[in-house]
Amino acid sequence: MNNIKNILGERRTYSNLANTHDHSFAQLILPLQGSLFIKTASYQLELGETRLFFLPPQCQHTFYANSQNEFLVLDIPNFMLVKETEKLCGGLSIVFDERWQAIRLLMLSEIGYVSADSHNLTNLFRYAYSILQKNYTPQSIQYINANFQESISLQKLANLEGYNPTYYCQWFKKNTGMTPKAYIQSLRLQRAKELLAHTDFSILRIAQQVGYEHHASLTRLFQQHEKVTPRIYRQQSRNLAKK
């Protein structure tokens, strides 16, 4: 079943034997009962009643269950996906809220208790997919979020999205409202604020932990955005905490 032409929805259960594979189609996994352990390049989680999971095509994953379980699973052919979501190599975990519960109920009414392939199910997935896309974080932004304290080249980020650097900068600003450099600086600034407020680390150590070789670089960042030095910011934050 590695090549499919139509969407397929069915109830599935999983065993306690760990299985690792990938497939050419995507999957949407919604909880019904019990839990399922899933590991991908980006996630290692126990999928229970509070979250659902989207697996893109060619996403290698390991899965197993330790207790009685049942999930509603949709197998989704490639042609139903937009290019950006196909590149979501590690999958996507989303809170299973009331809106998703309603979607699950409608999907279950279409498939019954046996596997099914229907026009209505396709339309339901398209609606669900529009919600999924709003939760999707592009691969390069995921990379920045995980590695902002490292030296990150523009070429590396552009390659992750399959764009040239010039177009990537335009695309990035359209999606985030800022340049890649400004976005990285904002993450470094936020992390530095947390360390200044909650640790006694030296300014140099904090600068190095957020990606700067010298404390002067961190000082310039604070003066540009906070209008104070890191040392003064630390004093102010601790004075506020005492009130």
C-alpha cells in the first residue's frame, strides 16, 4: 500500500512491537482510545487523547503501543498536499481540541466501522488540511528555533526551503514580518532576558550561550532593542520581581 490514488480512512489498532518505516503517502492520525508511541526526526511523543499527529510522505517513523488502543487513520495521497507541507519532514503534533473532535465525529460517520473511500471524506480532509496548514511551521524556521544559538548561514536556510537566498529573504519576511537576521536576534534576545532574570551567569557566559562570541555583541543588541545594557536589564527585572 505504498502508492495510493485515493484517500483512505479506517479505524486501526497498533501492537507492542516497534515498527520503523516510511511511505509515499501522508497520514493523519486522530485518537480514539489508548495511546501510541511515535518517534520521528522531530518528535518523540506518546500520542494520546489530547493530541493528533500528521505524518508527511517519506517521513521515517517508529511506532508501537503498550496498551489497548484505537485510532482513526487517514492515508492521504501526495497530490492532495501542498509542496510546503510535503517538506515537513519530522511530522506535526497538534492539540486535539473541540474543533478537531467535531471533525473526527464527521469522519467517523463517513467511514463507519470499516475502511472506506468517499468523496465526502475527501472534502472533510480538505477542510482539516486547511487547519493543519495554519499550524505548520516551515522547516527553516523550525531549524532556526532549534539552533538560533549557533552560526546559521542564509544559504543553509534557503536550501532547507528549496529557494535561492534572495527569494528566501522575501519569502521569510512575508511569513514572519522580519528578516532572518532580525528573527534570529529576537530569539537570542528573548533567551538572554530569561538567563539574566533567572540565573547569576556572567554577561559573557550568557552572550556565548545565545550565540555571541563576545559580550559586546549582546550589549549592542540590548541597547538597540531595550535601550539599556544587559547588566541594567538584570537589575531592573530583579527589582520588579521583588515588588
